[in-house]
Amino acid sequence: MLAVRGVTLQYRTRQSNQDHLVTATYRVSFNVLESDRFVVLGPSGCGKSTLLKAVGGYISPVEGDIILDGSNVKSPGPDRVFVFQEFDQLLPWKTVKENIVFALTAGRKLPRRQAEERAMLNIEKDKLSEFANSYPHTLSGGMKQRAAIARALAMEPRILLMDEPFASLDALTRAQMQEELLQLCQDTNFTVLFVTHSISEAIRIGSRILLLSAHPGQVKAELNGSESDEARLRGLLFDA
Amino acid sequence: MPDRPEIIKPIVPTDFDVVEKPLGAWHRIWNIGAVRKTALLIALALLWEAYARWLNNPLLFPTFVDTVKAFFADIASGELPKAASYTIQLLIKGYLAGLLIAALLTAFASVTRIGADLLETLTSMFNPLPSIALLPLALIWFGLGDGSIIFVLIQAVVWTVALNTYSGFRAVSPTLRMVGQNYGLSKVGYITRILIPGAFPSILTGLKIGWAFAWRTLIAAELVFGVSSGSGGLGWYIFEQKNQLLIPNVFAGLLTVILFGLAVETFIFRTIENHTIRRWGMQS
């Protein structure tokens, strides 16, 4: 369904007043199948977030192709919805419900009434009913992430792109959110591309795990989630 | 290490009835900003009255009571309301025109790089320039009339509003921008539905500063030349009363200027703030 073929990504940064060209990933290839929970795992700076942004259409590869359902990814679009690590991804001037409705009317071009119905449905499914009319700044970090996930799912994208969505949460909330995400995956069968630097999170979430090396990110291994344990992943990641 | 037994306890309902206690009546009243500010204003008025009585020179510094009397007398005679309404309609015209131009400049600046350069250059040139300094030129270009005052007002409003809006746009977080792009909004939709609300705290700051600049400039411009097309504004009123040595009326005119400023600040801007950035948690 999503094919990433030999993708090399570069971006510019400014360090001590000099422009640097950073190669984030080098010729990365993988295939994501329908209802995969595809995890990209690697150390900090292996270009996994950049890779996800490229799939999202925010960055175009210098080499290689990203193909979703047979057509090239060129720009951001509502068929690939992002969930970020940052808590400020909900629009602060809208309540939780309005955030979802706006995503549906603006992104999915649904008429308002239908959008509202679907928003309420997703709010209930995600156990957010009490907070439907709250503004984001009144929610806890976990609730904000839950609302962001509800918003993304309501848009019914072809693929959900999650960039370390639980990394800023405390350990207890994180474990709970991972559990809920798995439950949602089982119930609705959507496809996820999930980026993380946590080995244990990769094992919990992933049905398929892609290991990237550091600087620049290259594919080290692609494994089945069910056959992986921490020791094996650790060995593959840290032993050359 | 001594051998310690493990302890597991059931949670029993607590027996205090009060977890949160409401504040006392005096505290609650003192917590209302309007009450504190009114108390300050009363104290200032008392100070004024005391100093004026001690000085005992109504030509230099009339008492608070005399000023209030003159104020109400001129309201009753219709002179002050007429001057004030003339000034306010000029202010509204100039302010709105300024906002329109600022919006166009900012839109141009956020779409193209040369537009951004233009805005940055123009603001660094004209923002520090007191707009009243352009009045002599404006008089030559537009003649004695509303036109030249409005020109000066626009110059007072445009730069701060444009500068604040533009820097607000640039400060919208990358995450929010990416969320906006994710929805596949059009360029106009992206500006009006993501950038403007995202930059609203600094847009509002720009609007407030712009309004204060405009109000100052307007009164000053009217002081310099008031009678245009037969009816003078507040600045002219102050000037005229001074010429007739009606000092309490001069003070009454100044009081009107201040009162209008306070009213705009508390009724308009405070209301907008409470309904937007405070409710959204973008300002505490």
C-alpha cells in the first residue's frame, strides 16, 4: 500500500552561522501493508522523523520515491494524517470537539452536520466525552494526545503517521496510551506508521519493525514484531 | 538493615468536610480588578483636589470639583459631545483605513520574500518616525481638512499593526503550521484559519498599540489645526478653551480624552481579550 523505494533525504541546518547540508537517510526502502502497525526504530539522529515527514509530504526526497496507493507523494494531504509528539498540535482556539469538526470540514470536506456527528462518535470511542467542550490548554498531556489521535482517526486517513506521540508523557500514561492504541487498531484495522526511539515501545506496538542505523539512517533490519524481543533488537541496533 | 514488614492500607473516606474553602468576602471583592482600579482612581482624585486647594490658583491648576463641574456643564451644553463625536468619527476612519493597509502589507509580506523585505524596511524607516511630524507635509498634499488628519492617522496605525501581525505569523509554532498544511487548506484558508488565530495574541497587541498611537496623534493634530470644515474636535476644544483662559474646561477636555481612552481599553480590548486569548489559554 505504501512503498518507500531507495529514499535519500537531505535538509539544511545552520550551525555556528554556517549552512550545513545534513543527509538524514540514505537509500531507505520498505513496504507498508494494509493494517500494518509499522514501527520505525532507531537512535536519535537516524532521520526517522525526517523520513516520516517525507511520507507526510512536507519534505521531498533527493533520491527515490514514496508511493501511496500507486501515486507519488508530493505534498501534505488529508489521506496521511500526522500525530506529533508536541502537545501544541491541537488548535488552542478550538475546543476538542471543534478541533475534530474543523479537521473534518477543512480536510475531508464533509458537510458540517455530518462532521459533527462523526466527531462525537470518535470522542465517545476515545473516552473523551467529558472533555468534548474543553479548550486544549485545560487538558493534561495524555488527554491532549488522546484528542489528537481521535482527531486523526476521525479523518479516516489511508495511513496514520505517528511521530513519537507518547514520548512526552509520563511512564504510566504512556503504557496506558499504548494499550489503548493497540485496542483501537484491533477495533478499526487502520494502518499506522509509527516512529520511536524506544525499543520496548517498538515491541509493544509493532507488527513489523524497521531498524535504522545512525548518521545517516540506513536500513539495518526489518523484523516481525511477534518474533522480536528486546535483547535481539538491542543486539541488532548497537552491534555493528 | 532491620527487617521491616510491608504495609498495605485500604483508602478510607476522609472526614474533613472542607477541601477547598471559599475566600472571605473582603478578599473576593479585592480580587476584582475593577474594584482595585476604582479605589486607585478615587485616591488620585482626592490627591488632585487636595493639591489644587492647597495651591489655590485656579488659572494654573483648577480643583477636581471645578473640572467635573465644567465637564458636566459642557456636556449639557452639547459642546463636548459634539467635539468628541467629531474626533471619534475621524479616529474610526483613520484606524480602519490603517488596518486595511496593514492587512494588505502583511499579506504581501507573508506570501513573498520581497514583500517581507519591503515590510521590514518600511517599518524600520517609518515606525520610529512620530506621525505628527508628517502633518505639515500632509497639509500641503491634502489641504486643511479631514484628509490630512486621516493620512497622519494611517501612518500612526499601519506600521505597528503590520509589524506585530507579521512577527506573530512568524511565531506560530511549526507544529501548528504542519497541522494546518495536513488538512489541505487553500492559501487563503491557511492564513485566515491557522495563521491569524495562531498569531492572535500579537495581532491584538498591535491593534492596542496602534489605537493608542492613533488617539494621541489625532488629538495632537487637532491641537495644531482644529477648525477644518467648520467643526473642531477635542484637540481644538482644548486649544480654544485655553485661549479664553477657561482652565477648568481645558482640564475637562483632557479628562474626556482620558476617559475615552480608558473606555476603549476596558470595554473593547478587554472584552476581546477575555473572549479570545484568555479563553484559549494563550495568555493568562
